[in-house]
Amino acid sequence: MQQPAVPELAHTHTRPIHWVATATAVAGVMALSSVLQPNSATAAQTTAPHTKTVHAAAAPGTAGVDFPITCGPVKAVVHKKTTGDLDGDGNPETVAIVHCDAPMGTPPDGVYVLTRASNGTPRLVATLLDPKAGDTVSDLAIRDGAVNATLLGYSTDNVPRCCPDVTAHVKWQWKNGTFVRSTPAATHSV
């Protein structure tokens, strides 16, 4: 009988206790890794020597803002709002859809941009859609620093105000100190 070159070792044979020990060790490593987490990753651009660091403030609210909309005996209400950094300064602006709280019908919407004044109060800085245009907004979002909206309007004065027959997808982008409205090609429908 020939002897093997390497003697048989007892620990080279897997037994159930080996699997239990391995599973316990893996569970211990996973539990320890969930407790010991690294700090959150932060991407930071290097700043030029004369650039000031801006600390983001909370987006301005809409309470107490006097929106430029005439509602007669009813009050103006904020129908929807969204927030995001529109001018690239690191601080969020609020975009609000406002209309008159009419008891019936479909009141036209106004779309307004608010920023935070130096004293912390909300300040109206732009009217993106004047209610006098007669449109309503069915969708509003901020994507890539631009305000995107779906406007519902009317092709003629003969169309009942309940039933808009024109849809337009519009975008307002901050460029050279003002909001520029654009309409992507082939987005109008009747």
C-alpha cells in the first residue's frame, strides 16, 4: 500500500459544523458592516480663489405672498408648487401655480417664481405664466434647472371654458438674468 504524498487531514473534509461556522462568520461580517458605515460621499468642485461658498437655504414658502392675480370677491389659492435651483446659485426657488378659488368653472392659472429675500421671507421674482393668458397648468416639474409645464388652452373664444382643446408643453430656463420660454418642436396638439 502506497502512502499519499500529503497526509489526510481531518479539517479538509467538510462537515455540517464547518458550514455553520462559515455562515456565522459571514453573518457577523455583514452585521458589523451595517454598523460601521463610512461617511457619506460628497462630490465637491474645487473653487476658484475669489469664489464665495454658498450655503443652501430652505426653499421659500408661499404663505403671505401677495401674488399678482385679481380674483374679485374670492381669494387666490396655491394649487401646486415645486422647488429646485433654477439660477444655479445653490439655493432652491419655489415655483407656484396660483388661481382664483372660483366656486365653479376652470379659473386660469398663473405660474410664479419665488426666492428667499435676504431677511428670509419669500419674494416674488418672476411671472412665468400670466393668468390673463387664460391657460391652466396640468403638469409642473423642475428638471435640470428648468421649469417644465403642460398648458391647456383654447383655440378660440367659442370653446367652452370647461373643455380646453389646445395642449402645449413649455419650458422656462434661466438665461442671462431672465427666464426664457421655449416650446419643444412638435409639442402642440389640438
